[in-house]
Amino acid sequence: KTGDLLDKSKFGVKVDSAEVVNLLKEGKLDLYNINGKKLSYDSFFKPTAYMEAECFLLGKKELGLLYAAGELAPYSEGATYVVIHLK
């Protein structure tokens, strides 16, 4: 059901933090705060190498990769997530 944390490998999603950053820079992923506000990505922010994003279901064809506050946006934005569109 939507909102539950999931194992992204079950959906064939293989995205590491470096790839997420590159896709955000290229504008191929959208970044949101936990309240659903769309954010602009600033390349100053880079997830820590050891950090693994949590994954949750947004809808039938979308997964959200959840990141801790300060990983992809200013700490004041709180937790953030990127949207992965499934095929």
C-alpha cells in the first residue's frame, strides 16, 4: 500500500546516491520536501557515501527515495525525497 517502506530492488530500481545527484543536476529527477513542496537542487548538497535511501510507494508507477534532512537540501526543509518513475 502507498506510504509503506519497501525494498527498492524488488522493483528493479538500482540507484546509488551519486547517480541520484547526477540525475538531479540534469533535471531528470524531481526533489520534494516531506510536505510535497517541489525544491530546486543545489549541487552544494551531496548525500554521504554510506547513506542508503529508504524507498516508499507513491502510486502505481512511482517510488519515492527518502533522504534525511540536510542530505539533498537545506536542513530547514526537513527530510526530502526524489521521485522514481517506474516502467
